[in-house]
Amino acid sequence: MAPAETSDDDQSVKVTAVETLHCDAGWRNYHFCKISTDEGVVGWSEFDEGFGSPGVSTVIEALAGRLIGQSVHHHDRIHTELFAATRPGAGSVVGQGLGAIENALLDAKAKALGVPVYVLLGGKQRDRIRVYWSHCGTWRIAYHMFYGKRITDLAGVRALGEEVRDAGFTALKTNIFTDWQGALRSWAPGFGRPWSPGLNAEPFVLRGIHDVLAAFREGAGPDMGILLDLNFNLRTAGVLEILRMLADFDLFWLEYDNDSPDALRYIRDHSHTQVASLETLIGLPRFLPYFRSQAVDVAIVDAVWNGTWQSMKIAASANANEVHVAPHNFYGHLSTMMSAHFAAAVPNLRIMETDIDRLPWDDDLFTVAPRFEDGHLILPTTPGWGTEPNEDALAAHPPKVGPGFLVNRRAN
């Protein structure tokens, strides 16, 4: 059978160029995909290469030729084509490259139609999106040279809890810290920092978790939602020890990454709080075993990695299995806006992640910064994502070599 003919209208707003741009973001770089069209419409997306993902730019550049001449209106068909072309290496860095392309196509399509991206996603369910202050304390402890307001002790943690409460936020998320030679230090052996491959819940690790959470509760007050992110830093047995230790502590959720749906289901069955996970998964098929086994209460979906259109499919499947979703978002302002459109459109939203501690030059890099009121992000209503990179500002902050989790030094 001959292929169906396509009308000229369907082929409007054709891709003419695909580029990647990069800039310095302190301990890492920010990365962007720019798609230009014959109608003068430009679509943007943000992606990441510092969170264990070297080579996303290479994927985008390798696939760019397949986009030239195609209409931005057919983003899902283009994604299907690109997935077929990369199927032997699907997921991981390849999947993130496809996600970056899809997100830039969505921005271009929405701008061409004169609507916000959430309209393409079925319309908004909400105008204001509840957010939590992510990496609360983390950036000020581990990367104070970039963010300032250094925290070294529990008194600083208590003061930050007060700051979060006084700023109107209703939830915060923190990570694992231990006391080392009289100062707080992040504990992330799952990322090789420090090198401790046993991933054991040693007494000093448990003590650090308990003391930091207690300090946050004392400073932020009884009504603050407190989220604990364990990342990949413990094994299942250690997570169960933490749950026993925190049995009387009112957590908003426990966040933990594990590649075994059975292990996560076991943890959830023994948990007194909601369990959130899955932020590093790419593609709907990867999520399905966790949904089928009821392994999580909240599926954390990275719309930057997966592509927002594909993320809506993941959210729909989660909804069918009585699972909430929450965006994974700890990049730049464009990522925050992209995640906000996803959060606005899904019915089963739990809450949205965002970083409030920012670099001094973050706002300069984008045409519009996110706006927060009373612990909520106010959804932009302008066409596209509602912001885009400022290319002159990007050029003024050239990218550094080797930052992020992939910094070129041995773990110690």
C-alpha cells in the first residue's frame, strides 16, 4: 500500500536547524537544544549531561539530520521514528537525547499555534502548582562556594527550616548528611562520594539522618512537609533500618532509588510513610513493572529526560494504577517551566520539585524566571514553555570541562 499523502498544511513550520548550546552552572553546566524553523519559530528545551549522562549532545547532533524538513506539528511521529532508528541502544543517554528533541519540538509547535505547551497536553488541571524546596541544605553544605549561605552545623539547619517556613513554602526535601570533623558533610556513596560500595547504614549515617531531620522539624515547625531523599545510597536492609529509626517521625515521603520492583514493594509494605522513586527511568516500559507490583506511592517522572509528551503517557499509566506522579526537576529555569507544564496537565500530581537556592547568574540566563507565591509556582500562560535561554548571557558564561557528578577526579 502506498503511503498516505500529506497536505501542505501538515508540513508547515519545518525544521531547518538543530543546535546544542551550553553554559557554566557552577558545579555543573546547563545544556539546551535549539530547533529553528522556516517560519522563524524557535523551539527550546533543556537537558542535562552532568547527572551521569555524558553524550546527550552527541545523540542530538547525530539525529539532527533526520529532523531537517520535518514539521514540528508531528512531534510524536518524529519521536517514534527516532526511537526506531536508535532502538538497539534505547534508553539512557539515547532516550534523553530523544526527550530533548521532543521537548524542543513541543515548544516550537506551541509557539507556532500561539498557545502554552499545556494546551497541547490536554489543557491545565491547575493554575498554581505546589512545590517543595529541593536540596534544602544540600547546596549550602556541599556547594556553598556557588550558592553562598554556608551551613556547617545543626544550628544552620534549624535556621534554614525557619527560612523555608517564613518564605511560605509548605514542604522541603533534604539528603543524607553526617558530622565529619565538626562539620556537616553530604553522604552519597551510591554516587561514589565517598567511596563506600557496601552502602551500609552505619550508626554515624543513621545518626546524621536523624539529627538533620530533627533540626529541620524544630526550625520549620510541625506543619512543614519534610521529604527525605536517600537516592541510591543504601541497600534495602539499610532503608528498613532508617524506617524503624524514623517510625515516630512524620515524613511527607521517603525517596529511594532501587532497580528492583520487588525490593521497592517490600520497602513500601514495611513503610509508615509514602515511598517515592523511579526518577532515573526512561520510557513507559521501564515504569510498568513498578506500577503492576504497586511498588511505589509516587512515581517521580523526569520530563526533561523522557520528553513531556512521553511523560504524559507514563502519568496516564500511573493514574490507571492509582499512583501519583511528581516531576524530577533540579536543573535550570527552563527545566522548571517545562516540568510545570507537565505538572499542570496531569490529574494525579502529588507535588513538584524545584530548587530555590540558585546561582547568582541564573536569572540572567533566561528571559523569564519562575514565579513563586505561598509555596506554589504560578503557571506561565505565554506561548511555548513561557521562557527561553538568553543566548548572549549563555555566551557570557562559557561551559566548564568535566563538572557535575562526572567531575574528573577519583572518589575518596
